[in-house]
Amino acid sequence: MTKTVKLSATGVEDEVLKKFKQLVIARYGALRGYMGKALTEAMMLWINKEESEVKEKGEGNG
């Protein structure tokens, strides 16, 4: 089982959060119980993108 932690949305622009919530509801049909799932997916996509870019930059230095 994966450990979960509460995440405070401080620093997120209101319009970004509003659009994110709308899309969560459009995809899953509800916000409750699915926002964390969508946030985790979004974070993993960002992490993978950043790791790829860091790796590419590192390969160019050799």
C-alpha cells in the first residue's frame, strides 16, 4: 500500500486550480476521492519530464 500525505495547495493560482478541478470532474465524474489521484498523475508526469531533461543535459556534458 502506498503512503499518502495531505498536500496544501498554497501558491497555486486560482484559475489553474479551478481548471484542474473542472478537468478532474470531467474525467472521473467527481472531485472527492479523485483529486489526489489526478495530482499524483500530474506530478509523476512532471517528474518524468524533468528527469528526462536533466539526463539529456548530463549526456551532453560528456
